Amino acid sequence: MIRSYSDFQLRKHNTFGIDTTAKYYFEFTETEDLAGFLAVNKDLHNWPVLILGEGSNMLFVNNFNGLVIHPNIPGIRITHEDRNHVWLEVGSGVVWDDLVEYAVSMGLGGIENLSLIPGKVGAAAVQNIGAYGMEIQYRIVSVTGIDLLTQTEYAIDAADCLFTYRDSIFKNQLKDRFVITATTFKLDKFPEYMLHYADLESEVGKLGEINLRNIRQTVIRIRESKLPDPKVIGNAGSFFKNPVIESSKAEELLNHYPNLPHYPATDEKTKLAAGWMIEQCGWKGFRRGDAGVHTKQALVLVNYGNATGKEIFELSEEIRQSVNEKFGVNLEREVNVIG
Ligand code: FAD
Ligand code: EPU
């Protein structure tokens, strides 16, 4: 199935709920459709391209004057299994949390801590989604897609995806060039639970037995208690990454701010909690017009209704500046700003 439009309304296609349009929009459900569409529409080859999933990590500050490609390939397929593992090839159009639910219901471990992250499977590899002590890079075997430059389809092994915290080759060298069509994951038949993040273990324990279903339920409950539901209040999750800085610099900061939450990142680097720093700058719950900072999580910027992308972007820049002035730390955006 293909759908193609011009001057396409994107308000329902970005979780910030920004009222914006795309010059051209193309959605497809089978890999061959994209090559066919590009062969027929040669005039589109020179337009800027934006690959769009559910738009849950996007901020549109202008209309997009180019071609939006929305891969919506369905399907979860077991391709291989051995005594301990199952390999799943999953279409990029599958809703991420439907995959987590599928895995949990099959008793397969490895992605349960990533419950309720919005978006599609296609985007999961792009920013190496992570939560509650787990990152998807450890479960990805390979990522398949169509390279718009060479018009060929190929798979990239996980080791070549250059995954790091909220980053990958798809956000850099292959940005807006490699249209992910499917991702292969390796999950465990005999799961080892990862419960070291904050008080996850004790929270799961309250449900009785520690198992995949109870971990999923607990993660969902914790997330619902602090993150705004995009169906109710527009947002794109954490607006900034948690900064990773030299441990020596982190120690200096901790001398001044001993309560600043921090975690070892590598041998020489430390990750700081950006939400804490933004809160300390007085932004938590701030609102100007319809643009604001979430009342329960200062790392999340929100659209209460009719904020423009520009208003949210400007607010984010003020926040970034004040964190820099107070802590001397530069916040890097996690959200993709378009336009
Ligand atoms: P989009 O926002 O549409 O796109 C994101 C990026 O991926 C863009 O660069 C886009 O060009 C690219 N892309 C999308 N699909 C493809 C494809 N098929 N091929 C190539 N490139 C593609 N993220 C976390 O990591 N952890 C969290 O805990 C988390 N919590 C969130 C909570 C809320 C309430 C919200 C709104 C967001 C949260 N996010 C979180 C961010 C977001 O859910 C993820 O980044 C998600 O993977 C984005 O999926 P999407 O389909 O909406 O992608
Ligand atoms: N904190 C505050 N004030 C705030 C927000 C947070 O003091 O307003 C403190 C918390 O008390 C805690 C620490 O900061 O001590 C960390 O907070 P939290 O556990 O809520 O997580 P986070 O670091 O703010 C990250 C991810 C989230 C992910 C959670 C859970 C990033 C940029 N964000 O948030 O991912 O769900 O951990 O693992 O790494 C996303 O990427 O969109 C996202 C939501």
C-alpha cells in the first residue's frame, strides 16, 4: 500500500502537535514501493528528504519544504532460534511498544525495560533508544534499509551502526539517507533481569514475583507517573540528552552541588542529570503562552495546545543558556529540530 500527498498536514504526525505541513509526503508498506515511487518521480530527487516515524522525537519549527518519507512496513517474524535465543525480524512500521508487548507475552527477555517508549521500530536504532538501564544496541543484530544515494538495499551489522548513548550512524553519516525497513533483534528465552536502575527492583518486588510481565507493568507505571502522555499534552520526551562530561570536571561540580545526580559513563566520563540542573535553574513548571516545561520532569518541554515550534525552540535555547551560565555545562538536544 502506498499513499502520497502534496501539502500534507503534519500536526497529527508529530507528538509535539505542531501545526505544520510537508510539501510532499510518501508512505509505503512494502520495500519495493519506495524504489518504484522514486523511479517514477525523478523530479523529487533534488528535494530535501525527511524520514518520519511517529514524530515522537521531532520539533518542526517551519513547514518542511521537501519530501517526507514514512516507512510503514508491518510484521514480526521469527527468523532463527537456538536453545537460548530467538531472532526476530521486525518491520520498521511496527509500533515499538507492540513489539515489547509481543516479546513479553512470548516470554522473551531483553527489551521489557523499554516498555511504553513511543514511536516505531524503524526509529529505535536511530537514537539507540534507552530507558531504565537498558539500551537497544545490546539487542540489535542488524538494521536493513534502502540507501537513497545508491538506491540499493542492504543490512548493517550492529557493530557497524556506531551506537553510543542516544546516537548512531543513522543520526550522522546516514542521516536522511538510509531508510530503515527492518531491524533484527536477538532476545533471550531465559531472561536475566536488569533491575539496577534507581529503585526499579523494589518497585517490581511490590507486585510479588519478579518476571517480565511485572517489570513491564512497573516501568509503565513509573513512566506514566512522570512523563506527559503526548495524546494529552504535546511533547517529545527528553528535549536534551543528559550531558556526559570529563569526570574531573564532574568532581568539581559535585563539590559545589553534592546533590547533582550523576552516573559513571565510561572510565573517564560521567553522566549528569540534565533534568535536575534545569529544575535548579527554576524552569520546572514554567509556562509562556502554550510552551512550557513539564511540571513533573524538567527535561521534557511541552506544548499545551497551540505553541509554535519556534516558541518551543526559543524556550529551549533560554534553558540551555541558563544551565550553561549556572553550571558551565552545555546541553545537547536529543530532539531533532526540523526547519
Ligand atoms: P521520529 O520521531 O519520527 O524520528 C526520529 C528520528 O529517526 C529522526 O531522525 C527520523 O528521521 C529517524 N527515523 C524515523 N524512522 C526512520 C526509519 N524508518 N529509517 C530511518 N530513519 C528513521 N526515547 C528514548 O530513547 N527513551 C525514552 O525513554 C523515551 N521516552 C519518551 C517519552 C515520550 C513521552 C516521548 C514523546 C518520547 C520519548 N522518547 C524516548 C523519544 C522517542 O520516543 C524515540 O526517539 C523514538 O524512537 C522515536 O520514534 P518515532 O517513530 O516517533 O521517530
Ligand atoms: N530529576 C530532577 N528533576 C527533574 C527531572 C529529573 O531532579 O525535573 C532527577 C531525578 O530525581 C533523578 C535524575 O534526575 O535523580 C534522573 O531522572 P529520571 O530517572 O527521570 O531520568 P532522566 O535522566 O531525566 C532519562 C532518559 C529518559 C528515560 C529515563 C529513564 C535521557 C535524555 N532521558 O531521563 O528518556 O526514560 O532516563 O531511564 O537520557 C527520552 O529519551 O526521551 C527519555 C524520556
